[in-house]
Amino acid sequence: MAKKIEMPNITKDKKAAKGRELVYQGNPLIQSRKYFNTIGTRLFTLGLMGLNPHLSKNDKFFDEEFPHIFISTNELTKLFGDSKYLSMLEKECEKLFNSSITLKYTDKSFTLMHIFDVMEYKANDGLYIQFDPKMKKYLIELVEGGYTAVNIEQIFKLTSTYAVRLIELCLQYRNMTKGNVITRALTIDEIKFYLNVPDDAYTGRIDHFKQRVLDEPIAEIEKITDFRMKYHTEKEGRRIKNFVFELDLSKISEETFDINFTLGKKLPTSAPYADVYGELINQGFTAKAAKEILTAVNDNIEVSLRLEYALQILPESKISIKNKQGFLRRAILENWRVNDIKSKNAMSISEKSKVKNQMELNNLRFEKEKIQQRLANNMEAMEKTGIKSTDLQGNEQPIPAGFVKSISEMLASGADLPDSVQTILKAFNFTVERFKDVYMEKYQETVKTPSRAKFGANTRGFSSLADVLPNFA
């Protein structure tokens, strides 16, 4: 089944804007030479929207192979800005399909690669695209290498491919942000390569190079996005050594780099922060507070480690903790884990052993509590749905009542289950057929009997799945 992609909303009306989304590219791809025009850049980005890359070892759901991605005729019309786009579509697709990327290495080696394996247009239907399998390590197998996240809403506002590339190159250095400003230095040769400027262009005309390659694209960035960018030059004698770019994120709200957590889009587990986001919610943080923490640290694995450490030391803290979330927040943002490790490294050998033993005990206690909580959740799920442990097989886990009711209603109506719902079933080690065998009969008995005791008074329809999704991970 092809994944259907919609053009991102690039309206300036914030109330009318859709949920924002991120797309991901491996850093070698960010630093490659892409032979794209504006339409090619947008088609490429729409293709990225259909991917669920493997970003973290904590990810549960990700694409192992490239899916077929579908862009409807209506969305293509929006992309080209003209209902007569068919006269341009074949030419633009052919140009993009035949294009390649160039990867260069420090020893002057290089690699040329095709991007797409399939681009197929069906009349009165839409465009089907699929990436070349050799692009997997640059687009979906990102867990082992560095990658860059780019906000779609911002780059789709831009008509200059130079502007898009300048933003991508700066965002690659986002982990080195200081005071909301990313700084990156590039030589003129690097800029020409990354922005696909002909090598022999602007020779001896640095003023024209600045105006057309840098000043005009940056003016567009300043005018129609929330980013702020400027640059200055570093010289060796009279020769320009580097152009130093500064990308200011001060006007970018936390939501700009947020993930859409509704089932209508894609499961949050495909995104960075997803697992630890759910854990923060489970610990009592509000959605806003959880996102603030994730944005401040900007590393989901690091947040997970700091949170785990904070939970370990929470029981042994001698102070009266009236605000558990306040304690955890300080421990994460102030990085008590690293500070404590540094302090403990200065202790005597015997003291270190004592601390190590205590931490091991805390770890065991923490794991025990997690197992007890998981068992409690399973017992609650079985009690509300009428399922017994003997009804389950192998690795199957009890499914929460809200999920059971919503999925059962969909199956009872004869509707096909969306991929996202089947993914949820898979997480509980259930196939659709096993779900029908185990849950459907009990659900239908409950419907015939007006009592809602089995499924709980607060269960709602399919639209409510998004409400319980943060607790799903």
C-alpha cells in the first residue's frame, strides 16, 4: 500500500496551519551536491515525508525498505501552482529521475548515486515514487550515523533552492547551537559544491557571487520564514578564506521542531524524542513541559539517560520532594548524572565501590518498579476487556480497553484498518486475525449488554486513540 502525501500548509495564518512535520537526511546527503531545481526540491521533500527512518535504538517502528509514496493529482496541482501542470509534470519528473547526487570525500574520491528507483504517473490518480534502495543508509538507516532534521513548513515557503540548501547546511550543526544561534563556516568552493553553483561561475566577480548566491536567498529567508540568517567573511590577507553563516533560531517556537502525534499523520515512535517523550508524560510532565525539556537538551538518548538517573536517585534524596516533576526537571536540565559521575570519580576506591553497589541496588529497584507497573497495566487491561492470561499466546500482551473498543468498531463496520492501527496491533504482538479471535466476540457481547463496565466509562471511539497514544510507548 502506497503512503499518501499531502503538501504541507505554508500559509502565514497560524490558526489555519496544519501540524508541522520534520523530514530527515543523513549528513552525507546534506553535504552532497544535488542537481535540483525548485520543483525537484519539493518533490524530493514530499518523498521524504513518506518515510519513517530509523533514528534511535529506542525506535520501535521504522521502514526497513522504501515504501511506495503516492502524491495525488490535487496535491500535484498545489505543488505546481497551476491546474495545467500535466504539461510540466513529465518533463520535471524525467529531469528529477535522471538526476543524481555527488558525494565527495577528503581524499578527493567521489561517488555518484541515483535517488529514485520508480516515478510513475497514473492519469486521474496521481504520482507514485520510490527511492533507490542504495539510498537507504542516507534516508532510513540513520541510527548509526549523524542526520539532520529540517522543518517542512519553513522550507516549502522558499522558492530559492540556494535558500533551502543554506538552511539545511546550518541545521546540520544544530547540536552546536549557542544562544539560539548556529554558526557554520564554509569556503567559496564548498558553497559552490553544496549549492550546485557551476565551478567556473562568478570567477573574479565576488560581488555578483555574494548578491545572487547569498544575499538574495538570505533576503528571502528573512522575509518569509521564521529563521534569521546573516554572514560575514574571514580573510587571509586580501583573500576571503571563509564565509561564516549565522542562523538565528530565536523566533522559531518549540512547536516548529515538534512532531505531530495524531494518528492521522504517522506514529510518533518514528520520530526522535518519541519514546522518551512518552516516558516524560508517564512521569507526570505536561506535553508542553516535556517538549521544553527535549528542545533544551536536543538529544533523546541523553534525555533518557538523565531521566533514568534522576529516577534512580529520587528515592534516596534526603530532601522533602513535594514536586516530583520539579526535581526531575532540574536533574535533567542541570545534568546531575554527569556532575555526580565527575564527583564520584574523585572518591576513594572503597567509596566508589559503595556508590556502585548502591547504584546497582537502585537500578534493580527501578527495574522492579517498572515490571510491577507493567504487570499492573496488564491486569487492568485484562480486567476491563474480560480477557484472561490463558487467552493469550506467546509474546502477546493485553491490549488497553480504549484500543480494543475503537479497533473493534472499525472491524465491525467492515472498514479496512489503517497502517497505523495495524502497527499498534503489531506492538502488542497481535495480528488482525488474532485480534478478532481473542477480542471481537467479547466486544460484541459487551455491545449487546448495555453495561460498559468491561470497557470502562471513559472509552471513546477511534478518534480517541490519539489521546492515549503518549502512554502507548
